[in-house]
Amino acid sequence: MRSDASEAYRRYLSAVMLHGQASARACELGATDLYALNILRLSGALSPGELGGRAGLTTGPTTRLIDRLERAGYVRRVPDARDRRKVIVEPIGTPVDLDRVMAPARQKVGEILEGYTPEQLDVLFDYFDRAALAYREAAEELSAAGADTDG
């Protein structure tokens, strides 16, 4: 493995996080709000508990997050079809500026990807899928470890 791989990867992750925060600000959203919308758009409707868990939030902040997104017109609460005592959070809109805000990054990354062979792209996207799972699992481990030390 390259000796500078760790630094290069940390620079990459920092740039992605910085872009996410800048994108959220450009759409007049908080970074967590935009992150939660992305979760909902990828997963579809979720219970508040599922959304909070995936976003790394506890109950109170999750409720406030859903309230903000509902007021802004991006989600709605609907009764759970299986248990009408519960609600589900459905995405109903996308920040109007998000496509405009994301266009430069999409274009620049698209130009980079054009330089790869189909076989290299297969490896790259396999990595993205596997790394996403690894990060989710690591986040769950950190959350569980934090819960073990609370109280």
C-alpha cells in the first residue's frame, strides 16, 4: 500500500464533507437536513426511529429535523399502513437548488470517471458499495460503544 494513501484518503473524505456542507448552505438547509433527505431519497419512507438511527440522531433531534423538513415541504408524516398508531416519514420534494448546486461536482467527477476503463469503473464502484457498508458498520460499532459508556 502507498505510504501516502491514508493522507490522500483523508483529504478525499474531508473534501466530500466540505462539499456536502457547502451544498446544504447553498440550498439553505443544514448539513444534517440535507443528509437526512438523501437517506430518505435512497431508502424511501422510513419511521422516525429508522431515520434517526441512520442519521445518527437521538429522538429529540430527529423530531426537530422532521419538523424542519416538513415545514420546508420536503417530507410529510403519514400513518403507517401496518400500524396506524405509528407514522412514516415520506420524502415529497427536493431542495430546488440541489440539482444546480450539485451540477459542478457531477461534471467534474464525470470527467474524471471518463478516464477509466469499464473494468476500472467496475472495481471503483465495487469499492464504493463495499466501503459504504464498512462505514455504516463502523458507525454502528461506534454508536454501540458510546451507548455502553453512557450513564
